[in-house]
Amino acid sequence: MDLNTFNLYLFGGTGDLSNRKLIPAIFRQETLGNINNDSEIIGLGSRDISVDDYTSMVQESLTKHFPGFNENDEAWKRFSKRLSYIKIDINSKEDWKNINNIPTNKAVVYYLATPPNLYKQIATCLKENNLIQDNCRVVVEKPIGTDLESAEDINNSLSAGFNETQIYRIDHYLGKEAVQNLLALRFANTIFEKSWSNSAIDHIQITVAEDLGVEDRGGYYDETGALRDMVQNHLLQILCLIAMEPPVSIQSESVRDEKLKVLKSLAPFTEDTIALNSVRAQYLDGISKGEPACAYLDENGVDPKNNTETFVALKLEINNWRWSGVPFYLRTGKRMNSKSSEIVVRYKSVPHNIFSKEAALKPDQLVLRIHPDEGIDLKLNTKQPGVSGYDLEELPLDLNLHDYHELGHQDCYERLLLDVIRGNPSLFVRRDEIEASWKWIDNIINLWKSQDVPMEEYISGGWGPSNADLLLKRDFRSWKNGSSKKSK
Ligand code: BG6
């Protein structure tokens, strides 16, 4: 069986995720010559359209979402021949019969690019219609459920037909080069590991800030909120990669075993700590990217009664030897000052300052930038040039990955899709990880309700509510706001 050759069945084949992300990602691999000849892409959707109509729709979305797309290129000629379309109303028993002749000699990928509330039904129908074989995989996107119970329910339906090794749960942050680089930084170098613990680290910050608001996803977002939309998945996955113990190997199970241990070591919030160590807030109107921007409650599809947060900040602890006493501060929000995702590792101050008391001796700081300008920036104290005394200044050792590699067009979905086809689950989330993170998140949501933790407000275009600053100020610390600038 040739596993690099595939049939990709795209449920939701005419939808937004397919158009904006999946089709452009596979097409780019086509332009690079990475798609084997006999591979096919089959769009599935409820609309009764012909293959030619579907091909035109794909062409249209590539024109919009694939920079430099040209319908006369050989790549499009090859790609368009791979396309076909199957009309399927998932409630119709008859329609399910339209999917047949599932090949046995190549990888078969069922990608559920549909609203998550359809995962269960599609998984069940795939099983009932005998469409699952050993060479099949199923791909689902976050959010997998809205709490532990619903996540278990979806996982149970997937597991009824597929083995865990055939289930690929996407967290697109794991497809980002800079996120994968966290493992390389920690486990392909010796200099960090010795100091990667409470012996040298004062605290760690993880910020994923977005400048956009909820855009046209008000309806979905209002039912979800920042904690479920970003923290349960992207931020906790980053936290796992930062905090985990060295895995035995880079093989998927070793890495996932270590991530799971981190999730299980997260100290649960309690009635006494929830109001002190968590902040939730909604954006008000303001100026975003130079333009007036409306308040969250004025966005389409938003119901004030839902009281949904667009910003979360948490102070959390990991109950294990390595991290005992080291706070992790996490925050994410929409309509913040800029799109910037980074991890800041603040080291402890030197135990004894031999320089003059006036010398500006700042604690070392390692910044791992995910966005923008993927890279690593280590801030160190150095002596200012001069003939008198020791005046110190903080200067960066700044590694910008863009200086060495062309990262411009690559999208995380390219790597993730190829990994599904190759059968490599390392960058996907295992069932127990999803369920452990929901358990921890559910507790926060319940406490927010039972303890009436107030919904704060913040101005669009800022860095979040003042109480998020207070979360660190109280500990004599402060957030690093904004991305590190590349040194010249
Ligand atoms: C998605 C969230 O998972 O991640 C969105 O649902 C968010 O609300 C997006 O905007 C952010 O992803 P990225 O890659 O643009 O940082």
C-alpha cells in the first residue's frame, strides 16, 4: 500500500475552512511537486452541484486565497484533475450510499471540516456504512466538545469506528514552525535544560494576543469564549511543550505521554483562588489598527446575556518537582494592541550583585516568538563600552528564523495534512490530553459561575483589563507587552 498516495474526503468541502485553509494548503504542496499522481480530493457537501461546479468553486477560492494563483499553470491542471464531488445530506441514508469504492491501496483521509456538532453523526454514519478500513484516518478540528462530557461523547463516537492511531485531532498551533521549534530548543541543545526549572526561572509568561475582533464568527464565539476557544487547546499545548519533561524519543507516544503528565499536574483553581488568579473580560469599543472598532456586545451574533469573555488571564501552577513555586501567567484576547504570540521566560536575579547598586542589573529574559518574526531572543546584561567603571546594559542575542529560511507562504495546515497522509500523529492531540485539559478548564468555568467572578472590560486596541496587569503587579512582576523587535 502506498501511503503517500491518498484519497482525501473533505466533509464540508465547500465550506470556509476548506476554502481558506485546506484547499490552498494541499494546492501549495501540488505546486511543490509533493502530491503523488494517483491522489484524489473528493469534496463532500449538501449542495447538489456537478464536479465542474465544484472545480470552479475551488478555482475561485484559490484565486482568492492562494497568492500568485494562475489557472494556466501546470500545477492547477494537475490539481483540477484530482477533484471530484459527492453530494451528501448526512441525514439521508440514501446519500451515504454515494460514498463507495473506498480504495484499499492508498491512504484514505476523512477530514471533517464541518461544524463540530456534526462530528458524532458523521463518525457514526461512516461506521454504519462500512466505510472504515485499516487504511482510513479521520481528522477533526478543535473545538472537540464544549466541556469534558461532550468531548468524551465525540471521542466515544470516533473510537467506535476508528482506533486511536487512526484519529487525528488538529490543534493548528502544533503545525506552526515556531511551536515545533520549542522541542528543538529544549531537547536539541544542552544549555537550557540545566536551568529549565525552579532553580533558575522566576516565572514564565505565555501571551497569545490578537488584534482582530470576532469578525464574522460572533455566533460561534459567543457560545465559546476565549477560555474554550484558545486556552483549552492552543495555550495549554504551548504550556505542555514548555513545561514537559524530556521525552524518551520524538515519537508521538513519548511526546504525548509527557504532555499529558503536565496537564495532570496543573493545580486546579479553587473557590479561594479563582477570583484572585483569573481575569476574564470583554472588549469595549476603541481604535484598532488605526480604525474605530466596535465593542464586543455590538458585534453581530452576540447576545449580552451570554456574558462571554474575549480575554482571559490566568496565574497557574504546575505541581511537580521541576516547577514547584514557579508561576505561569497565561493570557489571550481579541482586539488587543497587536497580533503577537510569545513565551517569555524570566530568570531569577543574580544571587549577589557585585556591580554598583546603581547598575541596571536586569534578570535575564528568554523570549520565544511565535508571531510575528518567529525566533528566539535572549536578553543579557553586558558592559557598556567605556573607560570608567562598569555601566551595564541589557542587549539581545536575537535569532530571527526568517533570516535563514523562507517561511513566508507555508501554512501550518500543509505540514499537518501531509502528516495525516504519512500516518504521523506526533503533532496531533491524543484523546487523554483533550480530556485532561477539559477537566481543568471545566473547573474554571464552574468556579467563574459559582463564585460570580466579574466580567471586566478593556479598550479595543489595548493590552487587556487593568486587573490582568494587577495579577502580575501583585507579585512585583509585569507583562511583556508587544513583540520583541529584531535587533539591527
Ligand atoms: C483559532 C480560534 O483556533 O485560532 C480563533 O478559533 C483564533 O478564534 C485563531 O483567531 C488564531 O490562530 P492564529 O494562527 O491566527 O494565531
